[in-house]
Amino acid sequence: MLPLSVLDLSFVRSGHPPSAALHESIALARVCDRLGYARYWLAEHHNLPSVASPAPEIMIGQIAAATSRIRVGSGGIMLPNHAPLMVAERFRMLEGLFPGRIDLGLGRAPGTDGVTAMALRRHEERRGGDDFLEKLQELILWDEGGFPEGHPFSRVVAMPSDKRLPPIWLLGSSGYSARLSAQIGTGFAFAHHFAQHDAADAMLTYRATFKPSRWMERPWSILAVAAIVGETEAEAERLASSQDLGWLRRGQGEYTPLPSVEEAAAHVYGPADRAQIAQNRSRMFVGTAAGVRERLLAFAGELGADEVMVTSAIYDQDARARSYGMLAEAFGLKAA
């Protein structure tokens, strides 16, 4: 059966303090660990009132310590925001603490607005353009100890030196990361839950052009989707109304906490609002477990996906856990 994983953005809920979302992430990770999910990835976002975690590496350590078998990783570390040496050190530490359970997912975007991105990088050398590829190459050199003799970094060691980086995954919502992942032989995760790019083009290109490496002998692609499961279609629709309103506000430039279903029911929607919601819904998988399973299997099969990663913006935390539970049962995951 197709493996299932979780992408958690640590959504801040309307009427709740942002820090509560961090504890809710740990609680949900424990549930998903017992249910048999393969991975639990944490995202990096900055200056967003709707997302509580700007530091996935901290959450990875907390969640790995609170679980026993699920792999825990970044979905992802936004590499342009970080010095490659710091990423190498932190993920070697995580690998040392939780050997064989850590994933290093890397993204090209800053995960924020331009001003915040500038604040994150103000102590770095000022360089124009996209420096993701340069930083990725440096990160790999830190891992392999590949700086040539005479290079300023040749005598610097990323500690703990007895550990290598965990498996690297490139995250993307376009074809660029798919091609780069294939070229250097890493895993690839496609963000279908917000991407405008054709998923088939990215994922099939990755599979067709993949070159084996020390990280992976064969291609492995993850399809990240937004999915909400209810005991009935009506219940699923009710739960999804929170995300509908959240996405509508985000499209209008309002990055507010996730609204409750009561807030969504009280909101007055115009024709343009409903059209925008319908457009976003075309990327979502909402319904009963059996219905969502059928749609996900068909879609993943078309794309040659090896794994599906689910993010669920559900306001009620018990309902959120039940959604993941019903999906796990529908896919036949092996519970602890």
C-alpha cells in the first residue's frame, strides 16, 4: 500500500495563543506515530500570524523525542535563510540523537515576505539573485569534507564529525527542483497543495531523469496534498470550511489565524469569493476516507508518486486527529 506521511505547518487557531500550536503539533505527531504514518515533516515560515513555527529543526528534535518510530524532518529548511555550515551542524546533531529517523528537506523560497527575508539574512554577504544552488553545493561539501586544500573552510569540521547528513530531499512547486533533485540524486517532494505548476510535468520529469547517488539508489517522490476527512461528506465539508475561509483571506493579503467553522459559517461570501474558494478546492481532497483514498490513489498513480504527504488545516484538534486516523485505516497503515 502507498505510504502516507504528514506535513505540519503548526497552524495557529483563531482564539488560541500561537504557542499552543507547537504543543498541538507534538500531540498530533504522537498520534500519527501510533497510526503508522511514515514521516512527520515541519515547515519553516516567518512573520506569518497563521503559522507558529519558524524553526523546524527545534520542532524536529522535540517531536523525535516524543515519538518512537516515525521519521521526522523538515518540509523544509529554507536554505537561502541559513548558513550551510549551521544546517550541516544542526542536522548532524539530530542524526546523532535520533539515528536513522531524520530527513533534511530543503526549499528555495524564503518562506516569508521580502522585508522579513532581508532581516533574516542581514549579516550575510550581499549578493544578488538566487543563491540556492551555491548554498546547496556548500552544504554538500560540508557533509563530504570536500573543500580543497587551501580553501578557507578546509580546516573547519561540521560537528559531530562521526555523523553524516540524513537523507536530503528537495522541495518544490515547479519543475526546477524536480530537475535538480534528479540530477544530484536526492528525493523530491512536490507541493501540490499550493502549486500552480503542473504536478505531472514535475514528478514525471524527476523520475525519468533521476541519477543514483549516495543519498538514493532510485528515485523517490513524495506528493504533498491538502486533505480533510470526515465521517460523512457533510462533516468533511463542514471541517474544510475553515481552510476555505483561511485561503480566501490569504488570497486577499490577510494572513490571519485559522478560523473556526463557526466563523466560516458566519462569513458573508460574494460570487468572487466563492469562485476563489472553488479554484483552491480543485487542489484539495475532501470527503469520506473511502472517497479521499480512491482519489488520492488515482492521482498518485498518474504521477508515479512513491508516497503521499498530507497536510490538514482542521480547526478542531480532535477532528484533525480523527481525520488522520480514518485516512490511515482506509490506506491499511500498520498501527503500533
